[in-house]
Amino acid sequence: MILVTGGAGFIGSNFVLDWIAAEASPVVTLDKLTYAGNPGNLASLKDDARHIFVKGDICDRALVARLLEHHQPEAIVHFAAESHVDRSIHGPAEFVQTNVVGTFSLLEEARAYWSQLAEPAKSRFRFLHVSTDEVYGSLGRDDPAFVETTPYAPNSPYAASKAGSDHLVRAYHHTYGLPTITTNCSNNYGPLQFPEKLIPLVILNAVHGKPLPVYGDGLNVRDWLYVGDHCTAIRLVLQQGRLGETYNIGGNSEKTNLDVVRTICTIIDGQRANSAPHSKLISYVKDRPGHDRRYAIDTAKIESELGWKPREAFDTGLRKTVQWYFDHMDWVASVQTGDYRKWIETHYSARQ
Ligand code: NAD
Ligand code: TYD
């Protein structure tokens, strides 16, 4: 049994579905079901005895203690977080609460549980913390990519709260010996991503002929990691990663935002041959405050130690992603609630 936090969100649900398909051990998913969590992401596991869903908050220590005691997991894979930079600028408090206090609560309960385990369960136990490359700050155009020893320099409230959680995880290994591993990955894309993030937002706006909002000059660079590749990497790190280590995970696909948006437009143009070019919808809007210019990941450590490489090329991954959204408009409708529409309206009307 493994305990997955945040398993109803984008990466967490891809991970749970992947795990159940590939591994023998069952999964307990703990998720608060915030606006970003959708139990429908795991609907295909409804009748699968190897999956249990628990609605709850990682900050609820009594609940976490009960789950650990009852299910005796051999690992915790920790995805639960507030994850959207723009929302962290509008309201940072929730980010500190879930990402810092929530991770602290989980670490405390994991420590209490792990301390009383007998061998061999104690040596086998793992706490895998999923984090982001944004903790390293922003790179200049010609700077070398982030390595695991790059100093932390988080710039947004989101990145700072994730950095805080990473430091706590590190300290729990260093001080208490808790068997932790941290992964820092680049921007994920793929099926089931909530449409507030760049790629699904642009796909859906393009389909509906709405403006495609590009912040600033559109030349900010991100590295794009296909979510399926990320899930494979996390499974490998969990099974073979060295305790107390951190591993950077990236897609070897650095792109400007403008490149990303234009590529999506070209893919959709190909599918809707008689419409005007979708790139005509590109609309430059006010930049994000403190917008990091470039992220890039050096994957040498995970490649050499664990033999992992991203398999999906950006072009094929993006085509699959566009197709997934085209084929799942019912899912899209189910997540575009009143709250979602309010966010889009408030956030983008302030940027015109
Ligand atoms: P997401 O926002 O799609 O999902 C987060 C999930 O956590 C949701 O299901 C939500 O309901 C749940 N959650 C939030 N607060 C909770 C709480 N207090 N208790 C229990 N559950 C709670 O996020 P994602 O994109 O799937 O990201 C997963 C993890 O990966 C996060 O830790 C994020 O920081 C990290 N990460 C994401 C990306 C990316 O590109 N999406 C990149 C790097 C790192
Ligand atoms: P996002 O998906 O929010 O991820 P992150 O900020 O964590 O990297 O944004 C990816 C990039 O796209 C980032 O540079 C901000 C930019 N962006 C836009 O230009 N327009 C948008 O509407 C959004 C949501 C993001």
C-alpha cells in the first residue's frame, strides 16, 4: 500500500492511474478536493479494490495519523499543494498553509509512524516529496540549467512556499533520519491538467475562438515535461532513489511561451482546416509581477544514477494533449465551474 496526497489533481491523478496499471500494491489517495482536485479524474478506479479515496486535508493530523495506522503504507508520495503561481500572487496565505504547514504536518505524522515501524518495514519506508524547479529562481538566457546543487532563490509566493517545504523535508532526513527523497521537476503538461495553466487554457480558448493571453513579450522560457514521463520518473525514484537525495526531472524541451502557443495554434489549424489561423487570437496582456524569465533542468543526475530519460518529444506530447482535450470536452465542462469562470474573469480582465 502507498499513500498518495493530492491524487485527485493533475499530476497526482496521472500518477495514481499509472501506478495502479503498472504496480501490484494498492493506493490510498488523500485529497482535500480544492478547486484543482477532481474525483472524476480517478473515476475509472471506482470499482477497483486496489484504490481507496479519502477526502481530507493534509493539515488534519488526526486524520493522517489514522490513515497511516490503519493502512500501514510503505511509502507516502506527496503531491498535495496549491500549485498556481498567479493564484499565489492574488492570495498567498493558502500557499503557506498547504505547502508549508501541510507538508510539516505530514512530515510530523510520517515521522511518528515510521519511528515505531519494525524492520524490515522501517528500512523500506519512503517519503517522496514532489517539488518544482521554480525553487531555483530565474535563469538568464545563457546560464547553465538547474542542477540539484543550484542555490535556492524562489521568486513567487508559490515558489517560496515550495522551497519552505523542500527545506523541511531535507531537515527531517538530516535531523531525524526520516527516509525522504525530493524531486524537482519542470512544467508538466498532458491529460487532466486544470485549464488555468498555460497549455490547457490556450487549447480551450483557441477551440472557442477566444483570445490567447500571452504575458509580457511571450519570450519567457519554460522546460516542458510530459506528465507520463514524470510519473515514470517518480516511480523509479521511489524504488531506486538514494535516501536524502534530490533529483531534478525535466523534459529537455525548453520553449518560449510564444513558441508553445504558436505550436498549439498550428496543431489546431490542422484539425480545423477551414477556420482562420488560430495564431490571430494571440493577445499580449500585462505581464505577471516578478515573472521568472527562464527555467531549465539538467537531468544528468537522474539519467546517470537511475537510467531515466524523458521519452516524449514536445511536438508529439503536445499533439496527444490537444487530442485528449478534444476527446474530453465533458471533463472540461465538469471542471469549468462558476468558481473557475470567476477566476478567469477577474484575473484576465485586470490584465487587458
Ligand atoms: P494541482 O493543483 O493540479 O493538484 C493539487 C491537488 O492537491 C488537488 O487535487 C488538490 O485538491 C490537492 N490539495 C490541495 N491542498 C490540499 C490539502 N491541504 N490537503 C489535501 N489535498 C490538497 O497540482 P499538480 O499540477 O498536479 O501538482 C502536483 C505537485 O507537483 C505539486 O506539489 C506541485 O507543486 C508540483 N509541481 C507541479 C508542476 C506542474 O507543472 N503542474 C511542476 C512542478 C512541480
Ligand atoms: P503556468 O502554466 O502558469 O506555469 P508556471 O508559471 O508555473 O511556469 O505558466 C507557464 C508560462 O506561461 C509562464 O511563463 C506564464 C505564462 N502564461 C501566459 O503567458 N499566459 C497565461 O494565461 C498563463 C496562465 C501563463
